[in-house]
Amino acid sequence: MTILAYGVALAVLIVFHEFGHYAVARLMGVKVLRFSFGFGRVLFSRRLGKDGTEWAFSLVPLGGYVKMLDETEAPVELGERERAFNRQPVWSRMAIVAAGPLANLLLAWLLFWVLFIHGVPAMRPILAEPLANTPASMAGLHAGDEIARMAGEPVQSWTDVNWILLRHAGSHVPLALHLSDGRDTYLSVSALRLDDEKQSPMRQLGLRLYDPPLPPVIGEVLPDSVAARAGLQVGDVVKELDAVPVKSWQDVVSAVHAHPGVRLSFVIQRGATRLTMQMVPATAGGQGKLVGRIGAGPEIDEHWLAGWMFTQRYSFFSAAELALQRCDEMVGLNLRIIKKLITGQLSWHTVSGPLTVASYAGESARMGVLSFVGFLAVVSIGLGVLNLLPIPLLDGGHLMYYAVEWLTGSPVSQRVVEWGQRVGLAALLALMLVAFYNDVTRLSGF
């Protein structure tokens, strides 16, 4: 599932990005020689259209490129020189280069729009008892409190709370909270750090979503899971775990998560029969540590669930506006993170690479189509912002050169371009090494 989801994500993101370059190049009258998915040796290709553009699939599917007619790369016939990329005015070249990253931002907006029209599952922002000696407890919040407004913005779901916190992380101005019972208070977010891998932003502040106790009844058993192989069935009631009485489903989750790879003894009530089963929870990564999983889910009463969970839907135009707002928030968040990385305010351990992205792709796909679409939107924004950075070899680097040409009236010298490419290549290789190192340490649990 992880490999398939990662492959689909790469295909969608890369093709959309490169198609942005392709579409605007064609619009500007530039001849496109090749549209390639992947780098390196071409595995297979086909020529289409009156220009005979080669549509190719290449060996390394971690990117792609659009090759255009260009006199700086190869001789061009006299009759086609006006269609060469290098012959285009500087604003036209800038538009072609910027089209790829902007296509990623457009894709994210479209995906968010579809999500908001369809409706996304959401939890009401009802709090559990805050952790002691945290900003939430100092703000006087208690179990059962429901947040109605935060920092002057209306709050409908727990997701809204999370987005507002991300936008105000590290602010020295406390956030004003208005609760559904009419009370007002202030929450300090000055100590909130986005690079804390052990604690989520919510947990750092002591905020916890109210988790109403579920009966320890099995409602789902995943095929070929630890639970399925042990013989667990839908309707079974978990009575004890390692001789400790079980009162709720949360007790089961806590015990299983705490024992990855360690044998547990389950006492199960199945009708009038009492059974004992031995299971060794599978090991999985979760929030910077290893946790156990058996592949079973609880039985949930839909009427009971309706009191805590709902589907957040928006009208056609409201969804478009909210999707634009969400993209704006994500772009801003990405830029703030990049700024903090450069200034040292954020640890480079937070940088993720292809292995982490693949892991998240698989997890989101297993959670369902809506989750995977949301994942695609977030990664597409990250890809768009990254490519717009003024780093040679990236689209932003080319835009930087063209901006200098537009201001000075003459192209950047070839020597400067060559040195820039060396510096850009070194920077990107260093970033890739850091990201890969972080991936390995994060996924291995160290």
C-alpha cells in the first residue's frame, strides 16, 4: 500500500508540475521536444502532436522535466528559431518557469476545494482535562469545555484549533479563547515549538481532545493482522490484558501501544465462552517512537458518535474561498518554517525526505481517499514553495536570473550561471543528505 500510494502521489505531483511548464510553453509558442516523467535513461516513449513532442517515461521516477527547443543546448534550424526558448522575451521565459510551481499550488487549491465540497470528518472542539502545569491548565480550562472562538476566529472543529495554533506558534501575545458556555480566557503560545518531535503542538500546550470512553468491544479485524491470526472476531469483548481488568477501549489501545513486539495475554468474552489469546503486537512508528498494533478496531455506535463527530461541508463558493485560505495558510507556514530553519530557530531534524513522505503516503491511503487527497494537497504546496526558492537548479533559481536580466537589460553571464549551478547542486545534495538521515533515524525509532 505504501509503495502504491507513494507512486500515485509522485505521478500526480510530478505530472501536474511539468504540465504547468508544458502548457505555458505551448501558449507562448515555444516548441516542446520532450515531456519526461522521471530522469535518466528513457525507458519508453511515444511521439504525439504536430510538433512530434516525445512523451517519455525515464529510469528514475523522482521528478521530471520538459525539454524545449533552445539554441543554448543544440543548433536550431533557421525556420524554427522564433520558437526557441532562449529567443522569447524575459517575461515569457519567467512565465514558463514559474508555471510549474504555480501548477502545484493550483492543484492543492483544487484538491482542498473538492474536499470541502464533499465534506471532511471533524471532531467538535471539546477538551479533556488539560495536563497539569501547562498553558491550558493555567488558562483555567477543564474537561468538557468547548472552544467557540479562538484569536477572534470562529471554531467549529478540532482541526480549526490546530490551524489557528500553527499560525500563532511562538507569538508573545496570548490567544483569546471564547468558550461555548460564555466564558473568556487567554492561552499563552509563546513556548510553542514546531520542531518538537516528541510532543505535538496540542500536547505542548496541554490541550487534549475529549476522548469519550468506548466499550472494549471488537468492531473490526483487519485481514492478515496480528488480531486475525490470533482468532479475534467482531463482537468479542476484551475483559483482561495481562491479568489487568479492561474497562474501556482506550485501555486496550494504551496497553497494545506500550508493548510493541512483546507478548500480551488477552482474556476475551465471546458470548458465554471465555477465551485466552496470546498476541505479539506488530511494531510501527508513531510520533517519534515505536508503538504496538494488532490490527483491530472498536465497535462504535453511530448515534453516540454523532455527539462528538460530524461532517464539515461547505457550499460551492464557500469551499473555493476556504480552499484559497487554506493554501495561503500552508504557503505562509512553509515560508515561516524555511525562515526558522535558516535562522536556526528550528532544528534541521524536522526536515523530511522521500522515505518519510512515502510513509505518510501509505498511512494516509490506509485511512481513506479523503485523507490521501488532503495529503496530496499539503505535499503539493510544499513542492511548489520549495521550487520557488531562489536556489540555482530549481525553478526559483532560474527566475532569479531572469529577474536580474529584466532589471539590468542583459542576461546573467554564463560564468555566473555555472558557479551558481555548482553552489545550487551542493546545497541540494546537502539538503538531501540531511533529509535522508532524518528519514532513517525517524523511521527506525532512534
